[in-house]
Amino acid sequence: MLLNVVVTGIGIISPLGHSFEELMDALLAGESGVRVVPELEKIGGLRSRLAARVEGIEPKQIPRKIRRSMSNMSIYAYLASQQALAMAAYPDELLSGGRTGVVVGSTLGSTETSEKFFADYFRDYSLERMKSGLFFQLMGHSCAANIAQSLGITGRVMAPSAACATSCQAIGYACEQIAFGRQDAILCGGADEFHPLTTATFDVMHAASTGFNQQPDASPRPFDHDRDGIVCGEGSGILLLEKKSLAEARGATILAEIIGFATTSDTSSIANPDVGAMHECMQLALEDAGMEPGELDYVNAHATGTRQGDLAEAEAICRLVGDRTPVSSLKGHLGHTMAASGAIELSASIGMMRRGELVATRNLQQIDEDCAGLLHLQQNRKLRPRVILKNNFAMGGINASVVIRSATHD
């Protein structure tokens, strides 16, 4: 179908900067946001010591009246939303007209807030110290609700939650809302905050990186022979999508077009990825865009650095485009920012279009023979891609792919 949906604003809070431009500068320079996190050493049985944290955010820049219902993830999402609106020069009066919405998700509500509450509660099983704003930080749609409340947005609000695929789904669902005429513009994406429990979850499944605790910038290693798992991260990526004709009418700068989306459920396993399901999702996204695999100029892979996940995705992409289309993952730079990853990495893909340079997979030194057959980027490449496919594949069998096209394709 012809979607006629465009991106006019991008906001980023990430381990590699607090804006779209800072993110792109760091990615193109090959920087890593992964650090040793001393607090992980205090947790019994936890082997991984690495994370990609957001640093330097001052929550008090947000008025207390707004901030008191926000955990870190909502703070990240709010700040990124402000950036996206400012970049788009989106008129304030349109926010409250009912035609502007929010589709922003997270993996969970705030785990940090939940931990603090129960640590206090179990002291004497008393609720006397519980603050009234606690629930607003814990609820599953906390980020979306806080964005809408703080910015005065009165349109549709949705909060998808699909782990690693969350913000890729959010962008796709927002695009469909606009394409079907239900909204004129939507702030969409995802956010997550780091908590040791996230790393522990992957560690228990033997999917967290544990072999590079003394070399934090050497992990994760997507598609690499020596990859040993995920490095968890945090942050937020928010895009402002608009109906193309309305964006053009108000003279907005169009950054890219969203031209295809697919999300599918893989019922073969709740934990293990399936090559066929991944390939089908990508193929459906291309069909939605009216594109053939040969028209792709770049694939931004989900590739988190796990043994099984990278292998399955590499085979699925190889089935789709063979060795003709450049492929890379940004997890080696950013870690896995979880629910934010799709939006942050799609934003970076738009940045590659605009800057005319593809970002290589960091830490990909020796391509695993089981991940071979692709045109892996081990060095940045000067190329201005016209059409890009972005993948996100999550535990629970949730697959999502988005196709974007350069705003200057004509």
C-alpha cells in the first residue's frame, strides 16, 4: 500500500549522546558506549559486568510537577520527544487538536522503581511510606502516558510492549494509524532504563556477554567468531511521523519516508529464533513497500551478538539478498538498548542516508563462518543509500521489519 508517511523529527537519548547529531558523530567515529558497571559485581551469581548506560542527564531540567510521575525511562522518552518536536518545528497548537498521537513502548514499567518500593515494603510490610506517584512510574504505558500528559497531546495513545521489537513495532503501528487517516502525526518509538535484572535475565539464559569484562569496548561482537552474548543498554529513540501532504504543506523538512512495515509471530519457539520466520517478516515488509530485495541498498540488522540469534538472522538475510547488499549491526557501538533499540537504530539509518556513509559493525574482526555469505561491513563505506530495511527480532517470537526510503529519492 502507498503509506505517504514521512519522518520530520528525531530525538535521541543514548549511551552515545543526547541528540541525533551526537549519536551520528559517535557512530561514524566508531565509538563504544559500553562500560564496566561496578554495581553488577555486587550481585551473586551474575557473571556479566558490562552495560551501555546513559550518562550526564540531569532530571531536574524537567519541572518537578511533570517529573514526579517519571522514572528514568520516561525522562529519556520525554526529552527525546521534545527534541523530535523541535527538529520538526511542529506547531504547539497541533498537539492538543486530537490529530496528534503517541505510540511509545518499553519492555516493562520501571524495574528500578519496583525494586525500591519492595525493598522498603518488605522491611515491615507497611505502605505508609509509599508515594502517590509510584504507580505512574510502574505502569506498562508509563512512557507513552507521561509524554502525552506533559506535552498536552490529546490524540491516540498506544504503548506496545514486545521486548527488543517494541519500538520497531511502535513505528510501524504509528505509520499505519497515519496511513489509515486516523491521525495526522504521531510521536513514536521506545525507551528503556538499565537495571541489573535485565542483564541477569540474559545471563541466566547464557545469552549475556561474560568474556570481555576486562575489555568493555570489545563487546558485544555481532556476527563475529568470538561473540559471546548481549550487552544490555538503555535510552530512548523517538521519531515524529507525519502525513506527507500535511508536512509538505507546513514546509517541514522531510528526513525520510516510511514505506513498508511487517510484524509477525513465530510460534516455533518462545525463546529460539527461526530463520524462516525472520525471512518471511522481511519479505512481507518489502511487499508492503512494493519493493524487491534487489532494490535494497542496506540492511540494518538486529544482530545482538548471541550465538543463535546472529546465526539465524544472517541466514535469513542471506536468503533475502545474498551477498549483494551491505549489512551491519549497531549493537557493537550501543549495546542492546532493548525497547529503544529499533527507534535509535532506525534513526541512525536515516542519519546514514543523510550523511552518505554506512556505519560498519563494530568489533566484527573475524566473521563467523556460520554467519558468512553476507556483504558484512567491517569498515564504514561512503554510500548514500536510497532504500533501507531495519530488523528487530524479539524473544517471544515477535519479529518486526521496517522499510524506509530517502526523502530525495525522486
